Amino acid sequence: MNIQPKSIVTVFVRHRETCSHRSRGEFYRGCQCSKFLRYSRTGKQHRQAAKTRTWAVAEDKAVELQEQLDRGDTPKPIIVKGPQPTIAECIDTFVSAKKSENISARRVKKLRHQFNQFEAFMSARSKVFPSLITSADVIEFRAGWERAWPSATTRQNAQQNIRSFLRTCCRENLNDLLAALKTIRLSKVDKERLEPKPFTEKEIKVLFAQIPKTFPAEKVAVVTLLVKFMIATGVAIRDTVQLDRHRHLQYGWLRFDRQKTGRSVVQQLDPTLYAELMEGEGKYVFWDGKYQVTSEVTTWQDDLRLLMQNAGLWIEGNTTHRFRDTAVDFWLGEGCELTEVAAMLGDTLAVAQRHYANLASKRMQERLKNVPVRSWANPRRARMSC
């Protein structure tokens, strides 16, 4: 009688050709490429799409498939259940995992505060274990956020953290919980607060003057270069951190596909800025590759927030995106059309119009001031409005 070996389901990733993490292999968790499941059965290897780009979701599907295979492989499975961790213990594990990603102390403190509130709310309802949480629980927990956090963007970030936590400790009830945490929409006040707010030329000078006062001497040069790059190009912080000297910078041009949208960014760079970006030995300009890119992005965001706060230029909920606004405002002032702006940002024209229509309108009004105006005081001559 032949005894078939047990089928073990594993998760792996198939990297896109453009993925900057291809060299990290098929078990790298941090990219947004498609995830797959693999197992062997009766001497034949099987593969199937997990239909997700998130490693944690793929692992959930691997567990489900593993249970199905186990029921088929072993007619009388022996199930040994260990003690179920409490919500508080799961929180400790989740935060410890985040710490290992080298996220900032500020980020850890914020996570701990949000999760402690969550644990206290559930404990008051006698929900000690994750499996006992219901969709009604998370809906009522979220209902109290508006008083504590008036900003919708803060509530959006908190919900994202809670959803990430639930994915790590809930199994049977996960889909119901995630479905209950629907999208938090921005209010009119939030939308007004998030209107483009480009830096003025005077504010840019203040920002550069503040860099050596905020950062140690060994970090001043790289911070200065990052701020120059983001103001000049409007590249998002995640793409900036992953800027590859050899793949994205060639012959004075910037070319890459955005992480968020997959759309191409194409810009010609100032020769001096291009030369500064090409200096150095590392693969990436602003990242050493030692830690996950997400934690590196968070660290840079914290650094830039501190810089703006020290310079008296910080606006809550709008940190690195102000560099993008500044680049767009400059291009519009130089006469660029929104179609050109969209191409340089890696956005669709519709997105560029939605975000920057007001900036374009203001810049157009400034240009119209220089258009000749017919004067009826002297019909033979046109009076210049300037």
C-alpha cells in the first residue's frame, strides 16, 4: 500500500517585468504583483491564482485550500487545537511585527493607541477573542470616531490599520468584518482642506533654510536632494523612495511606472538635478533597501512632517502631496496644459482635472491679465491691461 505524502499549500508571487523587487524571489511579500498558490498531489504539482495582490489575503486563501486538501488526504483527520490568543495578545503580536519592519516610534505609538481603544471597546462587550467579534461590533466602534477624530482622512487611516489587524487574527468572521468597514467618504470641509496648497517661492526658501536646523549634518544633503526632486517633479513619496538610478534615470530623463496607478511618468530633468541624482553607488537614490519600502516611506513622511512643522509650513493631513501641488503650480504657470501635467505626473487627464482645475483656472486668470484690451478712449489703439 502506497502512502501519499501530505499536500502542503504555499503562497508565491509572480513578479511583473517592471517590478523593482523581482530579484527578491517568489516569496517576497512586499510588492503588489499577483499572488498564487502551489501544492503537490499524487505526484503532480498544481498552481492556481489567489486572485489578489496582497500576501496576507493569499495566505488566508491558502489556509482554506489546505483545509480542503487535508479533508481529502486524510480520511480521519486529527485536529489539535491550541489555546486561542486574545485580542490583546493579537495586538501585541501585530505591533511587534510592525516594529520589526523598522517603522518610526511615532507610527508605533499611533497604532498602539488605536488598537488599545479597539481592545477596550471589545472587552466592554465581553469580546475577548477575535472569533467573537461581529460586524455590528466594528460598525459601532467606528461610529465613535467622528467625535474623537473630526478629520475624515484620520478616520480613513485608522480604518486601514484596523482592517490590516483583523486580517491577521480573524478567519471565519473576516469577510463579514471587512464588508462592514465600508469606505469613509470625505466631507466638504475635508475636501476644502485637501485642496492643492503649493508652496510659494518664499516658503521654498524657508524650507531649505530649515533643513540643516532639523537634521544632523550627515543627512542634510540627502534631505535637500529629496525635497529638490519632489518639488521639481511632483513624484509621489512612494515612487521617490524607490527611485532607481539605473532603471528610472537615463540620459537626463525620468521614466518609470507609478506604483499606485501603473501609469507611465515621463519628464525631462534639469541637468544639475540629474547629475546630483546620479551621484552615489547604491541602486536607489533615497533608500538603502535594508527594510521594507513601506516602513521607509513612513520614515520619510515623518521626517518631512517634522521639517514642515519646524519651518511653520505644515498643514495637517497634507504633507508630501504639497510638493506635488508645487510642481503642478509651476508647470501651469509656465503655460503647460493639463494634458501635459497628467503625462508628467502619471495620471489620467480626468484625475488631473479633478485635482488641479482650480489651480489651472487661477493661472489662466493671471495670463489673461497680459492680453491686450481694446480701449474706447482711443479706438485706434488697444490698451494693455498690464
